Amino acid sequence: MVNFVFQNPTKIVFGKGVLSQVGAEVSKYGKKALLVYGKNSIKANGVYDKVIASLNKSNIEVIEFNGVKGNPILSHAKEGIDLAKKYKVDLVLAVGGGSVLDEAKAIAAGAICESDIWDFFTAKKAVTEALPIITVLTLPATGSEMNGGMVITNELTCEKFGMGGVQALYPKVSFLDPETTYSLSLTQTAYACSDIMTHLLEGYFTTKAKTMPVQDGYIEGIAKAVMTSMLNIIDNSTDYNARAHFMWGATLGWNGIGALGIPGGSLPSHALEHPISAIYDIAHGAGLSITTVAWLKYRKEQIAPRILQFGRNILGVETESTDKVIDSLEAFYTKIGTPTRFIGAGIEVPDFDLLVNHSERLFKAWRIYGYTKEDLLAMYKIML
Ligand code: NZQ
Ligand code: ZN
């Protein structure tokens, strides 16, 4: 166990019907809100109406900014910043999935600075302040609702960069109503499941520690619950408890607790994935089921005991063969409907040079050591 400091200031309001409280919480941070959302999902599933009704009840003035796309892009975030500045909003209210939340965070940070926000993502400048951020989560996956992270793609350069643990970017309050997730398709839910599992498992697989009793128990418990909930959601997509456990598991999976004290943990599956979703604009979770399986196949000898523990304690596979455990994970991904090869994500001819160049930069920036360009290429080739 290595030393750590942990501070997570986000207030979580969880459960059925909690959207009626949005206005009251927002009013603690101001009177004028920039409401950031995506395309049409929150209008189609009634979330928009509920949020607006609650805001109206608390007399909150609302400036709307919609059209955030999956894998949110820099130019759109800049439009949001211009709007936030023009109307001098007091806070940013994000309603949607991880992309909406991340772009809302970029807007909240950009609204009170004069420089180019891309400097935050290239580490030229640090984010030290932002407008208050409040979120209503409708797609549980990224953990953005309870973390200080955000990821934005610069569409001109195809660079998908992010940051984590930034105090100014933690939402003040996040609303999690599992019923808002009934409208997610099974495919979207499967991609979310893949993202949650990777958040939990990257540190678990890459740690140098032989045993981490508290962290292992936390990760194994949540991963099993999320996988079981996924299967229950396939059986019944409006199973409240399955949606609720899945939602809370997603938040706990990437709110910082899972990684605490783990020596040597790193994020190779994410560093392989970000270039894929930046270049081919696929869902982040779909990319992760591809990269995680390939990374495990490539590193299975170095991390054999952790893979076998994963098989035993999470998948319920008693074996001394790492291949059997990886096959079992691949079978789970296939069963729920998330790809494990490029072709399953519609990528027929991957541009290996571009992928390797982009991932090499991320491996360096995220201090993931022990991989050459040849290693990166070999892992991308396993994904064919
Ligand atoms: O645009 P709308 O109409 O809202 O539709 C969205 C979008 O098309 C839809 N959706 C959301 N909630 C729904 C719904 N459809 C029906 N019912 C609902 N209740 O889902 C689609 C995908 O949404 P998106 O927000 O893109 O998905 P996700 O939550 O997976 O977010 C992915 C983004 O987060 C980043 C990823 O890289 C990617 O850019 N990440 C952010 C992290 C963080 N902040 O800590 C960490 C992650 O590892 C990740 O990198
Ligand atoms: Zn992720």
C-alpha cells in the first residue's frame, strides 16, 4: 500500500424521483444556469421536462446549449464557453452521459479564463478554477459525475486528451436516477459495462502488489455486481434494482477510491483506446473491450497471477490457464454485445501508424512504462 491523499467533494443525490430536487440544489449556486445537453435523448425520455420543471419552480434562468456529441469536440466546447461568457451564467448544469458532463466541465473551466482551453489538455496550463458544475447523469459509465476528470477531442488533430483528479472539476452535486437509464439501448449499456469494468480492472491488473485485500475486495465486489446487473438488464431493461446497482457501480468504479494506495497501477487499455475513438469516432466502451482483451493477451505472462485471481474471484473460472480466463472474458463481452476486435466496431482497415503514434504520446504522458513502439503495434495487430 502506498501513501495517498483522497478528497472527493461531490454530493450525490441518488434514487427514484430525485430530479425534482435539481432546482433547489442549483439555486444554492446561482440564479442563471447554462444547461448543457446532447442531441435528443433527454427530450425523448422525459428527463429534459423534469429538469426544466424543477428549475422553473426555483426561478432559475436557463440558457440552453445542446448538440454535444459522443467523444465531445473542442470547437463545440468553445461555442459553449462563448455562450457562458455572453450570458454571464453563474453555473453549468450538465444533463446527459459522460460526453455531456465532460464538455460541461470544459465550458465551466473555460468560462472564467481568457486563454485557449486546449492548453489545459496539453498540460501547458493547469485548471485551478471553474464555474460550479452540477450534473444529472443519464448514462452510467465514465464516473465523470463524481470525479475531477474530463476528456475532449481536438477534431483538427485527432488528439483525444484528458485529465483526472482536478479539484475544480468535481461536480458540486450529481443527480443519479436509475429510471433515467431505462431508455439506454442494450448496446449502449454493454459499452458502458465495458468502460466500468476497465476502470475497475486496470489498476487491479497492473499493480505491482501481490495482494491488496481492501482494494481487491472493493474492485471484485463491484465488478461482479456490475456484470450480474448487466445480465439482469438484458433480461429486463426496466429492472430498477439492476439499473440502480449498475449506475452506482459505475460511479464507484471511477471516483478515485478503486485506485487508492495501489502501487504501480496504470491505464494501458485506456491509452490504447483513446486514439481509436478519436480517429474512428466509436463509443469509448466499445473500444475498451477491444483493447482490454488484446492487452491481456499481450501481457498474460507478466501478470498471470492477477489474471487467474480475476478468473477465480470475478468470472468464477477455476483454472491455471490464463488463456481460459481471457477466453471467458471475451465470451462475456460477446454475450452482452460489445466488440473484441476492430471489425466488430466497423473498423475494417485500421491505420496502424496513426494509432501507434497517438498511443505512444499517451503512454508517455500517462507515465505507462515498459512499452516500445513495437509493443504498441503488436497489441493493435492482436485486435484484427
Ligand atoms: O446525445 P444524446 O441524444 O444525449 O445521446 C447519447 C449519446 O448518443 C446517448 N444517451 C445518453 N443517455 C441516454 C442516451 N440514450 C438513451 N437514453 C439515455 N438515458 O448515449 C450516447 C453516448 O453518450 P456519451 O455521453 O458519449 O457516452 P459515455 O457516457 O460513455 O461518455 C463517453 C465519453 O466520456 C469519456 C470518453 O472518452 C468519451 O469521450 N470518458 C470520460 C472519463 C472521465 N470524465 O473521467 C473517463 C472515461 O474513461 C472516458 O474516457
Ligand atoms: Zn473509460
